[in-house]
Amino acid sequence: GRLEQARDALLQALSLVPGDERLIAALATCEHLLGRHATAHARLSALPEHDNAQLVDALYQPDYVALRSRAQRAVAVAPGNATAWALLALAHGILGELSTAEEALAEATALVDATPDEQLTDSVYYLGIAEYMCERDLDAIRHLRRPAHGQFRLPMLVGLSHALERQGRLAEALAVAEQAVADARHDQLLSWARAEEGYILAVMGERARASEAAAAASAIARGLDTSFLTIATHGLAAATFLEAGEPDRALEQVRLTGTRLDPGRHALLLLVEAGAEAALGRPE
């Protein structure tokens, strides 16, 4: 999880072995987690489109159609690629293709559940997120509770917090989110964790703390390259400010979110926007 040091070491390694695909993929993964998406995206032009790092890049862009096509190619090339199956399920779920998503989830689950904890890498994280996006919260909770390694431990905590919160297990969700905030070493993951912490606090009625967390999350996100995480952070901050009784600030976050959310979450954002307009006395 020491991403800055990891990036430095990977850059040194790549200078010794220029063009090494595994090093390029690892370096891009590290840069994505640091919020340096433009740098990671440019670096990946050397890799084939079905490489896992290219799938992850499409997710961060976000380009869910590209993610689906790349993941379909990846599982055709390597049917035992659990990460590719999980990201294929995620793409189908985000695009509303839930029956097809279920098939990919079943493939990913079989592979991940057969993998010992010490051998797990990113596949269990992306499977948990895919299950959350497909509204399979209990499955997501089970997978996101598995032991995480290195750079995926913190993202798995935030994903777990999301799933627990949607199940109404607010005290558990808040404890997990607070642990993620305390452990975050880098701005992108801190921003995402604080956004979830803020929303849980708002739902629990702790408006002042919720507002503070949402403002901090948004401020950090504004300084990062745009990605699905920064877009989602602003969207979650919008919902938090509305719950906290600050509709004007909610509308500011709606504008920062823009139109690049996936369709399901964009619909939720429209409801937040409508609620904020109504609260400001603009029923039309």
C-alpha cells in the first residue's frame, strides 16, 4: 500500500527493462490508485486491449462500453482470468445488462472462491464491487471481507462500507469507513473514503460531521484527475449535502458530478437534484 515508493521502484525497474509489459501494467495500476489517470492511460498504449490493466483503465476513464468489449476479449483469451470475469460482470451491471452480468459473476465467484487468501490479488476487490453494482450486497460483503493485500486493502474497506450502508447496517458501515479514512495514505482513496463516511453520517443524522466530511472529500477530488472515483465522490457529496439540509451545496456538487455517472447512479443524482431544487423553493 505504499504507492509512492512502489511507483518509484517500478519506474527504476522499467528503466532497466524498457517495454516489459508486466512492469508497465503494475506501474499503471499504481498510478491509477494514486489518481494519476492521464499518466497511466498514456502509459498503457503499449499493451494489448485485453490486458487486465487496459480493462482497469477503461473503468477509471470511465468508458463502460470499452470495458465490456475489452473484458469479453480477455475472458475469451484466458477463461481462468478471475479479474476479467469480475470486470465483465461490472460492465454488464453498470450498463443494465443484469442477466448477462449474473453469468459473469458466477464465473468470477467460482474462480475467486477457489483461490486461497494468500493468493488473492485484485480479483476479489473487483468481484465485490461488481456484486455491489449488481445489488448483490450480501455477496459483496462476503467477498470484501476477505483478507486484502497491499494496494487493494483500502479500496476493499470503502467498498465494504458502501455495501453495509445500503443494507442499513449503519454503525458497522461507519466503523469501516472511519478505518479507511484513518488508514488512507493518498488523496484519491482518502477522498472516496471521506465521501462515504460523510453520507453515512448524514443518514445517521449527524449533519455537522457529515457536511464537514463531504466538503473535505469534494475539495480533495477537485485536485485529482477526473475518474469514476472523483465523479462518484462529487455525486455522493451531493446526496450528503441534501441529507444535511444544505441544498445549495448539493446543487454545486451535482454540477461537479456532470453527466458521466453510469445510468443507474445518474438517475439517483437527478433525484438529489430535484430534491435540492424543491428545498430551495423551485418546484418547477
